[in-house]
Amino acid sequence: MHPLTFFPLFPLVQAWKPPNYPSYTLLFSDSFAGPSGSLPNKSHWNIIDGFPDINNELQTYIPDSRYVQHSGGETLQLVPWQNNATAKGWASGRVESSFTFKPSDGKKTMIEASISLGDYPLPVKRGIAPSFFLQGERIRRGTEWPACGEFDVMQVKIGLDEDIDGFGTMHCDVHPGGICNEPKGLQGVVEVPGMGHGWNRWRVVWDRTGECWECERAVWYLNGEEYWAVEGKKIGNEVVWEDTVREDMFFVLGVAVGGDWAGSPTEETADGYGSMMEVGYVAFTSLWTASRIDS
């Protein structure tokens, strides 16, 4: 692996607050205030510990401030490091919210996060896989994936042409195949501005204001622009739609290394802050009546 010297980056904006959207009520948020090097609020977040042994990934998650920490500038930093004491030579950070929510009947429900990726050049971040997704809470009670449901709000992949794409995905039903074409899922793609180095707002809105389940939608946005949507009628099975959209979910933020999604790290892949994911805020809001979000 290619060694690079890098020091923690502190955000330029010191007071992260979720935007106020007209007619939406903020029901949960975290702006990650805390001293530099401290762990996130354990009343909000479960800090994951252990080797997940899924998707051929290499990282072991360690609940230590080297891998999961407040920046001191009101952001959360999730940082991958090489660690020869772990099962596959890499360690990283992942948090899952203890808070759960479900998209409510007759409303629009929105989740959003502001995310920046470490500013190493793309070739030295190959095999690094930051993500923000929503996992169906039933997985905590024994329901297998993907029957538990999952909405990937942000996953990124570095292309061969040194570009970076963001993916929004719905996972459901059975694996392999099934209604959601697993393991790929029902997936939209969007180009990530500035190679992900600046702050981008990733959002999913569930619109359950329609008169029938086939009319309900899940819509993905990047910086206020819609780029992907899945409607109930596309799923074509009311039970699968209900199990995926109308059940409790929880937030997941993490950085994986290697695996089926990101591919293997190369000799040039570098660890540390330049390969991290930094989060300014996460937020969950709800709207009683239909309204447009303009930004």
C-alpha cells in the first residue's frame, strides 16, 4: 500500500444544522457536536465492533476514536486504517442509530445527510467504500437481508477513468434475483461533484400521500436534484412494498474496505484521513401535506 502523510481536517463550517424545509417538521437530527477525538453520542448511536464477514469485505470495525470520532468542528469522521492485528489487515468505523423511524401513511418523510469524502486523489482511494444507508429494523430481530429492506442513500464507486459515481439503491424481497434484482438492487446513478471532496447533501424522500400503494414513491436526491425513483407499481407486490417501505428503519454510516462492491485495494490505496467519510449532520423530517423542496 502507498503511504501518505495526512492530518485531520477540520471543517470550514463550525455550526452544522440541518436545513429548514417549509412545512417539514424535524423529528431527529445529529450535528455531531463534541470535543475532537471523542466518540459519538452513545444514546444516539451504536458503535459497531467486530469483523462483519460479509460481501468479501476486509475491514474489522473498531469502536475507537482512531476510526470513529468527532472532529471538534461539529462533524463525524469515519476513518479506515491498515491494521495488521485484524482479520484482513484493515480496520475502520461504522455507526448505526438506536433511533428508528418509518415513512408514515399520508405523509412525505425525508432523511438527509451532508457528507464530504477525504481529499486523497481518487487512484489512492480504490477499494475504499464509504456509505450512508437505511437498514430495515427487522434485521435486528432475525429477518434476513434483503427481506428486511434497505435503502442505500449514498454509495460511491471510483471508475476506471478516475471519476466517481454515487448510487442510490433499494434492496428488497429475496437473494439472489427477486423483485429487486439482488444483490444489485434497483439502482440509480449520479456523478458526484468535485470528486466528493466538498460537502454534498444526500437525501431520500418517501411520498406516501397517494391514494394507493402503487402510487407511493421513494425518491433519491443529490444536492436537491432528483436522480432516481422507485414507485410501488414498479415493485408490483404489495407485501414486498409494505415490508420494505412501511417498516421501521435505522441509519447506518460507515466506511468499508474491499469487497464485492468496491473491489480490492491496490498497491496505491492509502489509509487515513484522506480516505475518510466526514458527516456534517443527519436528519429525519416529516411533512403532513405535499410540498416541494426547492434546495
